[in-house]
Amino acid sequence: MTGGPDAQSERRPVIACSALTKTYDLGVEKVRALRGVTFSIARGEFVAIMGASGSGKSTLANLLGALDTPTSGELMIDGQSVAGLSSDALARLRNHDIGFVFQQFNLLPRMTALENVMLPLLYAPRGRKNGAVDARARLEEVGLGRRMDHRPAQLSGGQQQRVAIARALINDPRIVIADEPTGALDTKTSQDIMELFLKLHAEGLTIILITHEPDIAAYAGRLLRFSDGELVEDLTRRPQNQGRERARS
Ligand SMILES: Nc1ncnc2c1ncn2[C@@H]1O[C@H](COP(=O)(O)OP(=O)(O)OP(=O)(O)O)[C@@H](O)[C@H]1O
Ligand SMILES: [Mg+2]
């Protein structure tokens, strides 16, 4: 989505982790949430992450999004070792290169859809001149052009998730990490949200999507399965649910 990367940056993995571990130290007990995970993700991939509850999926998502730091191992994002980044560079990574979408939408209840989408702009170094214009365009893009002044409580779950996706996109990230984005939605609404992710993927976004549902994972071209903090399956396959969007347009 960000323009003009050179040929070398096109080829290099957008995410590469090597022997990545995360241990939560609870004093009395240590929880080994990730036990040495190695894989990489190429630019423009659409990857689903599955695994039983407690297998380390959200822990991994937090590391990949630089929201948390690994206990050991190496994580490279866009060819840069995250461990070597200054706090400014980390903040830039979180705010500009990566967009997050969560199961519970995480919208601010007193703000309108438009204001929620504009929130990340507050953290932009020099603010942004056309913030409202950009936020409106993002809301149009996710199909909410006519709901911009509604507050979250005045929107359906699917609409709230669309607002959250528009917010994740406002700074033109290269990667979107979605942690069970359809977990709180019914089947039909989930499919609509997945069609939206497919569209964003077709536009070049790298998408990492955590889900418990095989039907949802089937939208992705690659499946990573975790068990007990370990990567136990890495499957590339032909996405099963693609084509509806294309058939319509
Ligand atoms: N902040 C934390 N402090 C201590 N332990 C944690 C913390 N976050 C997660 N854990 C533990 O780490 C392990 C992995 O948790 P994680 O949230 O990554 O699992 P998950 O695969 O996302 O599960 P779910 O499908 O239920 O969301 C679990 O045993 C969990 O209890
Ligand atoms: Mg989780």
C-alpha cells in the first residue's frame, strides 16, 4: 500500500522470526507461551493462524506487532531486527506499518465512527492535515459511508468491526494483524468481514489472521497451526473461499 519499494525490499520477508520464545514470569510460575518458533511471511501473504486456546496465538500476534518483546530469539520486521530499534522506531512501526484488529472491536464508546477511525492520527508525529478526509475515505472503503456519525452502540457488531478495520488502515499499514476478528460475529457477518479482508489482500496488504474457525481460516492461502507454544503445521494451499468478490465485480 505504501508506494515504491525497491526490488530487494519486495523479495525480503516482511516478517521473519527465528527461535522466538516468550515466557511469562508470574513469580511462582513461568508460563512458556512460545517455545522456539521459526517461520517467515512474505509480502502480500494472507496467513491464518490456528491452534487450541492457550497455544500462544495472541502472544505471537503481540510480538509480531511489536506490542510486546520476546524473551529470546529474533524477530525481523521488514528486514530490521526489532530488538535493535529505538523506542521511536518501535512506535513508528506500531503506528504506521502495522494495523491491529481485535475480537471485541476496541472502539471508544463516546466517539463517533469517524472519530474512532481518526484516533491513530493523534499519535502521528506532526498530526495530519487531511485526517478527516482520509478517515471518511476509509469508512467509505469498508462500506460505512452512511454511518460515520454513529457511535459504536448505534452500530451492529459487523459495522463496529468495519470501523475497527478502517481505523487499522488509517495510517496505510503494510501489515494487518487480526486476532479473532470474527469471533464475536455471526456466520453471515463473518463472511462479509472476510470478503473485506480478501479485498484488502487483493490490494496488496499482508494479512495475519488468528481464528478458531476452519471456515474462516479457509480464506487464507497459508495456515500456521500452533500447539502448546510450538508451530506444528505450516500449510500453503489454494484458498477455498476466494472468487466471490471477483465474480461480483
Ligand atoms: N500477560 C500474560 N501473563 C501471563 N501469562 C499469560 C499472559 N498472556 C498469556 N499468558 C499465557 O500464555 C499462554 C498462551 O496464551 P495466548 O493468549 O497466547 O493463547 P491463545 O492461543 O491466544 O489462546 P485463545 O485462543 O484462548 O485466545 C496461556 O497459557 C496463557 O495463560
Ligand atoms: Mg488469543
